[in-house]
Amino acid sequence: MFSKKVVDGLAGSSMIRAMFEEGNRLRKQFGADNVFDFSIGNPEIEPPEPVLASLRSLVLSDAKGTHRYMPNAGLDEVRAKVAAWLSGRSSVPLDAGHVVMVCGAAAGLNIVLKALLNPDEEVVVLAPYFVEYLSYIGNAGGKPVVVKLKKDSFALDVDAVEAVLTPNTKAVILNSPNNPTGVILDRSGLEALSALLERKGREFGTEIYVISDEPYVSIVYDGVVVPNVMSIFRNAIVVNSFSKSLALPGERIGYISASSRIASVSTLMGALVSLNRTLGFVNAPALFQRVVAENLDVTVDTEFYKIRRDLLYNHLVSIGFSCVKPGGAFYLFPQSPIADDVAFAKNAVKYNLLVVPGSSFGCPGHFRLSYCVNLGTIERSLPAFTKLAAEYTCFAANHQEDL
Ligand code: PLP
């Protein structure tokens, strides 16, 4: 009766959501202060003051016509500002015609994939990955091809990518800083990947695109610079949102920008604009297009996240967990002390700790902690992690061979 594909998909639907619901149950039973919910990436931080100031002044403006339909690509002046801003960072010439304003990265990714993919064309996804990529690729009629990042560092494994490239490969999705690991892909790996995609494209007589999903690009620590993907890849399509950088996930605002170096880029842009309409988004919210255009250089206080990262990371490592220290985003992705990460996450609930098994991100044997939460929650959670760790005497190294 209903769509079989969608109904079947519900059964396996996100463990992240399941944990979120478990959290609601525990909060009712034990009180909110005694539940340590690290399951979902919904930032606790408020938008920066300049963003709120823009919002207040735009809301009070008497300018006529501000709430009308507009071009599906977004407001021309906003697109031009975003293009100039991106061009300044990448040194790739871009104008308003290379930018489409969209309802967040989720919308942007769906639009890009739909614009690129013919039936059954393949998209390389690097594991661990943001799980929604698989659905988005499916929505566009494509096939995900999963390639693992390097085991200990979560760095790019260019040889492993090479092994899966075929004439059917249409795109590779990059996400750096990464959800769930927080790892930033380094320039040398990206340059090697770029050379590989150019070489394979020539060999197959195809174009292979890089879709760079960048919602965490400005949430970085310790002065690390995130390599600019558009400056490295000729066929770069950047998808970004202000959900995390300005703490506006409920407002649904972001953009797509395709490099001017892409052959027939104007046809691609036409497809993106048209899909913004036909997929039902129509255009990005008018008010928030204006807000973000006034705040392109603004970012949430990354110190807010760094304090949380350091507190949690240092504690976990001190009690025996093994974890790559993240350079950005607001996630930790430690190794589970037992190979069965789902069993581990279930066991953690005993201590009111809600974590998401790595299997949800295509990387069993790990678990994800989203630390964009109240500092008090993290502080109160530390003894619970200590008790949990104490259960695993064999800790860390022993299950390496199973991963
Ligand atoms: N991509 C990644 C890697 C994410 O973590 C998220 C949200 O958590 C999104 C895309 C979707 O973000 P948005 O709120 O902009 O749709």
C-alpha cells in the first residue's frame, strides 16, 4: 500500500533517533540532569550576537516586497556576496551565477546528487560517513560505493578509492571536518585524490565530481587550516550550511557553489536551480538569506566547543579509551572496547550514557559522542564513563584484529 522501499527503510531507520528517544525515556525516569545524552548533533550554543542583531533589524524593516517569491536560485545580491566570499578563499573566479541558496546542506546534497546522477551511477562515500548520504544517493537513483578511511587516523586512503573507480563513478563525497570523527583531511591526501580523479576521468572519458559537504568548515581548533577543496579539485561542488557555523539548524539555510572550472557549469547551475524548485524547496528562506549575507565572516565561538572537546577527550583517554583527537566539528569517535559497538552502546545506557554505535556511520567497533551539549552534562558524565570503562578490563588494543 505505501511505498515498500520507504516502509522497509523505516525498520532500519537511524540508531541516532532511537538513542534520542531512549534519552527522552531516561530523562522522564531520572531527571534531565542525570542523563548524559551525546547522541545528537543539535548545538546547545546560541547564534552569535551579530547574527541576532541582523535578524532583529531585518525583522523590524519596513522595506516592501521582502516576503515575496524570488528567483529559485535565491536573492541576487546574496548570491553575489557568497560568491565573492568563496572566491576570496579559493582564488577560483566565482560570481552569483555559481551560487544557489538552499535550505541547508541536506537540501543542497539532495539537489546536487539529483542533478548529477543517471540511474545506477555510483557515488563514492568514505566511511565513517554521515549516514544520510546513503538515503540522499538513493533518492537520486544512484548507488553508494563505500570506501574506508585509514584505520588509525581516518585519513584518505587514495589507493582504496582508486580500487573502486569505474566508468560508472560520478562523484566522491568529502566531509571535512568530519561527522562523526572530527578529522580534517590533509592537503597532500586531497591533492593525491584530485590527481587520481583527473587521471581516471581521462582514462574513462568521464568527469568525476567532488561534492564537498562542509557544514563544519569553520569549527576548527588549535589554529588548524582546513584545505580549500575548491582550490584543489577542478570539478568541485561545495555544499555548505549555516546550521553549525552560526548555530541556525532550525532555520534551514545554506548554499551550493559549483566551481567555474567545471565544463558546462552553466548547464549544471541551471539544473541545480530548477531542482531547488521541483524538489519542492522552491527557494531558501528569504529572511535568513539576508541574515547570513550580513554575517559571512562570523562563526560561533569555537572556544565553546574546544573546552568541551578537551574535557571529554582528555578524560576518555585517561581512562583507557583510544580516540583520534579531532581537529574540528563537535564529535569524538573513540574505539569501542569490544568489537560489538551496538552491545557497547546498549551497555552504556546502564550508566545513563547515550552514545551512537559506529555501525551507524559504516564503521563498527567505534562509537560517536556529540559534545555540543551543556558543559555541566559533560562534567557530570565523567564518573559514568569511568564506571563504564571499568567494566572492560581487556580494554582497547585487544579487539583491534576484529575491526
Ligand atoms: N552533512 C553533515 C556531515 C552533517 O553532520 C549534517 C547535519 O548534522 C548535514 C550535512 C545536514 O546539515 P543541515 O542542517 O545544513 O541540513
